[in-house]
Amino acid sequence: MKPPVLQAEGLRVRFPGKGRRPGVTAVDDVSLHIGRGETLGLVGESGSGKSTSGRAVLRLVPLEAGRILVDGEDVTRYRGARLRRLRRQMQMVFQDPYSSLDPSAPVGASIAEPLRVHEKMTKQARRDRVEELLDLVGLRPSHADRYPYEFSGGQRQRVAIARALALHPRLIVCDEAVSALDVSTQNQVINLLEDLRERFELSYLFIAHDLAVVRHIAHRVAVMYLGRVVESGPVERVYERPAHPYTQALLSAIPVPDPKRRGAKRILLSGDLPDPSAPPPGCPFHTRCAYAMDVCKREMPAMTPIAGGGEAACHLQTTGPTLTGRPLSETEVPA
């Protein structure tokens, strides 16, 4: 049996404070795994640690703890030339393609940059590869000579995807890759990503705040809150039978296009995300949770296996109603 393309275990990222400002633990004990040809959706509120987790996976921010395995090989301690070789296998598509492309250079030069850095190719061979990549993402070869400002947002994101594909990677981290696009363009880019995944057996870590988009593209989903994964599992199980109160609240906020179904109760969370530099004791979600018990204020819940696949970190699964792997809908909100 082949190992997962990505296996991240116990990742911890801490940013030191400046002056009197305390440091912030942005990612705490996060574990993720992604199989070949699989898409893992990573969701949560702004400030939950999604993007930092994606950057940690690619070694773009330093790890305080944890390890990262790529195809079963521990690459956490790679430095210099070995880390540079690893970059070929793991690429990123950022949220804003205009910021990630050089505005003073034709897009063909931006796409060719990883080829210049990592491959020994002639200028004509690079040009041929750039034109091939543009065709792969639905653009014309002549577009290589245009500048980023001459493209629409969706076209620029296609250019960014082409650049990510240049070195035949196994894993691509998509950090809010479609959130800045209008709905119709989102659908086109998502369909493109799906086609490329099937064609090249790519693996995606798809970071997003739009849960409707994640349901369409992902095979599994992990939900983050205040730097921790609070629930994970197959998309259908998590969306239809959430086991964590935070997941349930997020799903209730998805807009419903059918007017006949808009009567579903919206779960409103009280307060804001706690200060990550001073997280609450016990379960980090207890300050906003309608189900919170005394144990939630004292002890951090462990991950519990959930019926239908995945796991959730919630005391409701082991204390109080004792759901023992059943969905949250099988208990009532305490009075």
C-alpha cells in the first residue's frame, strides 16, 4: 500500500511577540493526511490557522514541533539543496493572483521562472513548456507575452495554476484560490482543478471559508478553530451528520438557494474568536458553545472516532450526553 502523498503530524507554529506583545500559537497539534489524487478541504473562520497550516506544510513558515512526510519520507529537517528539491513536489496557488505574479513581467516569464530555477532547459524548451501549460489551463499560447493587468481575475488565477503545474508536483496547496472570483468564474476554476487532478493524479490541500465550494471539490474535510482541527472526516458525513458544535454552526451559515428550504434554523455563535495569544483553558470553543459543560472549561477534549468516518474533539462524544460517535443532531441543546 502506497503511503499518503502528505502526512503532517502534530504541527505547531508559533509567532513570537514584539516588545510587550505576547506571542501567538497560530497552529497547535494539527495533523493532516492526503492520499494520491485526493482533495482535503480545510475550513474555518478567518484567524483559525488555515493558511498558516498550508504554509507550514510547504515549509514556508518555521515549525516549532511536528513532522511532515512526503510519500513516506520525513522532510521536516531538510535544508538547503534537499529542501530546494522538495519544492518541485509541493506548490501553492495563492488567493490573489495579481499579487503573486510579477506585474512588470509577461506572464510567460512568471510561468517559466520555476523552470529556470529547477530545470536545465534551453530558452526554446522553456517557451514550449510555457505554451503547453497555458493550453492546459484554457489559455492561448499567445497569452504568454501579455502582462498580468491585461487579464481578468479568473484568467490570472489560471496563470497561477499553470505556474504551479510547471514542475509536475504531487501536491498543490490552494489557499483561498477561488474566494476572490465571482460565482461563475469560481465554477470554471474549480472544474479546471478537478480536471487537472484526475488527469495528473494530483493531491490538493484546498483551503477555503466557503463551505459550499469545499463540498463540491473535496473528498474529505478538516474543520479548524483557534489553531486546532476540531473535526475531520469524509465530506458527506461531516456535512450531513456533523459531530462538533462548531462544525454544525458553520454549516448552518451556508446560503440555501432553494426558497422552500430557507426556513432552516441558523445557529448564531455568540462573541468573536478568542484572542489566540491568550486562548481559553479547556476546549477552545467552550466560550461560544451552546452545549458547553463544566468539563469543557477544564479539559482539552481528545479526538474521538465518529461513526461514518473521521473524528471530532468534543466532550459531548465522551461526557454528558455521551454521543460516542453519533451526530450532534441526536442530542438537545442544554437548557
